[in-house]
Amino acid sequence: MQLNKIYAKTAKGLEEIQTRIHKLPANLRRLLIMVDGHSTAAEMINRLTTLGEVELALDQLATGGFIAVPASKSAAPDPAAPPAPPEFDLDQAKSLIHSILLAAMGPTAAHRIECVEATTTPEQLRIELEVIRDILSKVLSQSQAEQVWQQLAPIMPPLEQPASIPTQSTTPVATAVPTFNLDKAKGFIRSILLGAMGPTAARRIERIEATTPPEHLRVELDAIRDMLPKVISKRQAEQTWRQLEPIMISLGAPAPAPDAKTSASAPVPVVPHTYIGP
């Protein structure tokens, strides 16, 4: 192995982090998470001595197709062009949150770390960080909670900027409508319920897993929306429903948050969205 090489995660590596489909051993998975596309192999070997034989593990990840050296770009950048903003690294953010929570809360952070690992988009990670911010003051002293949040706050993903209004075109452009992914929706619901309710969510998760058409899943989400305020606090119920509501919207129409008052005005038509998985 050339120690000056800089490795980055491949599509296969990202898939393993999100789904664990390739079932990497724990030591290789931890190292895969730490591959950032910026550090050389030598820097990783020196920095990650606690992970064991890092050089051998990097070779195994490269041989398995989980990491690779990105191809260099032939075209030189335009010096007059403004620098592109750095892309948010979701895996690196999750790894840093993992370390901070373990250092602050010890083994009691395991469940919340699982919820962080289950996120697949920056917006989902932002929601988890907001939940963590509320939890810290309940499990730590005020000074400790403030210190931990000072470490976590810089990781908060930036809010997505609204898209600019496209110029009007006389020629309509056909866009492909993605198919609703029922299995990914179920997996996301399962992780959210476990994060909010723990083992008491087992029966409800079984019902979710048993659904087959999307319409059945919508019925189960309706039931979950009504059930949440009865088993957790109102604030937790609202936070949990905010994470589940996008799936409900993708199934046809948004549903009100738990305990929300229904409006007496005429219903407003909703443009259906399509949920293709987190």
C-alpha cells in the first residue's frame, strides 16, 4: 500500500454504512466510517491506532471495493470562479456525534447513537440533533449539557437553500416520477419508533412490517399519530411525528400533528409527493 494515497468511500461503501447489507465486521465498519476523502493512508494509520492494524484493514476495504482513490480531474479549475462550498459529509458528522455522545453519556448514549446512525439525509440528522439538544439537559447537569452542545452545534447540517424560481419555458418538460419504496419507508418508521419509544414500540413495528400496499401503511401511520401522545410526552410526540409526517405526505395527504386542532375551513387540495426512501 502506498501510504501517501488518499482514500474515499465508494458507492458500495456508502451503501454498507446506510444499510449494513454487506455485513462488514465491526472493526472494518468503524474504519470505513472514518475514511473522509482528505486524509492520507499514513495519516489515518497514525491517528487511528486504537482500531488495530489500520493498514491491513484499509487494504481489505480497498480490495472489497468499499473505498478507492478518486480519479484526478484533468481540467484545471478556473481561478476566476468562486470556490464551491464544501459538501456536507454525513458519515463524518455521524461518526463525530457518536464519539461526543459516548464521551459525555457513556453506555446510556447507545440508543440515541443508533438513531443517529439510522439517518440517511442531512435533514434527518438535523432533526436528531434537535432531539439530542433537548435530551442533554435532562440527563446531564446544565454546565455539562452546554459544553456537550457546544461540541455538537457546529455539526448541525446547514439548512437547504430554497431553489431559485425557474424561468418560464414554452416547452413542457416531462419528469419521471419515482416509485414509492415501501421497504425503505418501513425501515425508516421502525428506526424512528425505536428511537422514541424503545422496546415498547415492538408491537407497533410488527404491524408496520405486516403492511403490504402503501394504503395499509397510511392506516398504520394514522394510528401511530393518535397513539403517540398517549405513550410519550406531548413534546416528544410532536417531535416524533415531524419525522414521520413526510412519509404520510408521500402517501397522498399530510396529517395533523398529534393533538392538533382540525380547521373548520374548507379542505385545501394537496399535491401528492412520492417517498422513495430516506
